[in-house]
Amino acid sequence: MKAVVLQPDHRFALEEVKEPKLAHPGDVIVQVTTTTICGSDVHAKHGLLPGVVPGTIIGHEFVGVIAETGTGVERFKPGDRVAVPPATWCGTCRACRRQEVQHCPHGGVWGGGEIFGKGLAGAQASYVRVPNADVILTAIPAGVADEQAVFVGDVFSTGYHAAFEGRIETGDTVVIFGCGPIGLGALVAALQFGPRQVLAVDMLDNRLALAGHYGAMAIHAGRDRVVEQVQAVTDGQGADVVIEAAGSPDAFAQALKAVRRGGRVSVVGLFPNEVALPIHELVYYGVQISMGLGNLSRVDRLMSLLETGKVDLTPLATHTFALEEALEAYDLFENHKDRCVKVLLRP
């Protein structure tokens, strides 16, 4: 089968690799019908993710059809459409019993390499072996297309985690820094909590237009005085909740200035380097900061929002390529060409 594989010179190439086989009774083999390119995949290309070595199959966002099941699988059968989360978990450890599956010490990220991957091959391929299937997989309802379902596992789930950890309350003012896929997922998620208004900050007009489509007030970080605008719409108080989804030191610094006294800053952006934290100032204002990867235990519930039509994520999918065209798709996504927001790959 074909797969996107990291090369020794930190390029990606489409290679012929062996199809995966069942290894444990709880495994399934998923035939990938739709996968995507994530910003962290680009980080891997540039050597910013430790442990992702040459030969690693890339990708962690995907949906598909079950091709084969292990003898211990009870919830699923061949032919079932399933959404696969970007990481696995065991379901029985202390973290999992606390419903903090993102902290499971036994889990791994697809294509995450030696440190984060725990031996899991990536999803930009035709087939993927999925362990512990009964615990981690989510069935895709008949009325939900791949173009929506593929976003539930990472983009919407991580965005929802950002909003949840920000403890958004009815009537709050929320500011989101970064309107890439995760930031837009956070915007859609924030709206589920009944905020008074949501402000979206980014450098790209097409992303801001999409944020406006969802009802946010758009602020261009390169042209507008971001903090001043936040102060203006909050009577000088600052936002109740700020979500940092850009992974930018400058955006994080502005987020800390845009939040009100006693407000919350929820960080889900991935930072390639360490970032200074002005705790000598923040301690006087009671600012609360949360951070971490998304909690994947909510995928079932988020899928139900798609099934009922309460949430529509299809505008995020701006481009579709065959897997054989993955290198062209990476160029489009990484360099923000042709108003690209999110790329779908079809094996």
C-alpha cells in the first residue's frame, strides 16, 4: 500500500509499505477513506517533534471502514464506518478512570514516532491497525459524511477541550487567538456554551472570513490593535476567556494582556520553543491558565452534534486530494496557498 513517509532529509515522500496485520485480539484493521494534514505533521517535517524519525508513516486524523476485526472485538464488525481518535488509550488506568484519557501512559499518537507514537504507524496510508478498538473507536452515523466526521477526533475534540478548560459561561466574552483548524474548532465549540460574543484573531483574511461565517467578530492581528479592540468591546475589562490556538509566543503574550482580572486563558497551541511567562505580573490579577492536549473521551458526544445538525464542520474542508497527490497537498497547506484551511486526502 502507499503511505506518506518521513525521509532522512526531513522531506515527505509517497512510498510503498507493507499492509498492517492484526496483532492482538482487540485490534481492527481500518481501511482509511479520508485522512487529513495537521499542523503537527508539518512540525514533524521540520524536525520539531522529538522522536519522529525517518521511516515514520505520518498522520493522525482519519476515518474509515473496518476491514478486519480481532477475535476479542465485540462492538464493531467489518463494514462499519468508524472515526478514529488521534491517539489511543487503555481505558483502565488511573488517568482513564478519571476520564483524562489524554494522560494515559499506555496510549500513543498515530505516527507520533518513538516518544509519542508507542509504535503506532500513521494514518496517511490505505490501512491502519487500530488497537483496543472497542474502547477508542466511535461509530459514524449514517447521515454524517466523512467530510464532517474526520474533524471530530482532533479538530473539534481539541477545540472543545480548549473551550471546556476555559470554563466558558453563558454571557462570557471569548477571544480566540489563531483561526487555523483547531482555533476554528474552538470557536464552534465555544458557541455551544452560550457566550455573549466571540472575537477571533488571525493574520489570514480567509480564516477570519470563516470565523465570521460562524458568527465571530474578526480581528486582523497584522492590521488591528488587538488588545485595544478587546478592551473596547468589554468596557475596558478584558475578555472572560481567551483561547490560545496559534502556538505563537506573540499571540500568547497578547492573550495574557487581553484577559480580564480573574479571567481564564486556555492554551492548546503547540509551541516549538519555550515561552516566557510573566508570573510576577499575573499573580496580582488572578489569571488562571490551563494547557494540554485535547481530551478525546468526548468524541461520541461531539459526533452526536453532527448527527443532529447542530454543528456543521464541512466549511473547514477547503481542498481534497488523492493520497497520491499528498506532496502537492502539503505544499498547499503549509504555505497557505489558494485560501487553504484544511486538506482532505483520499487513499
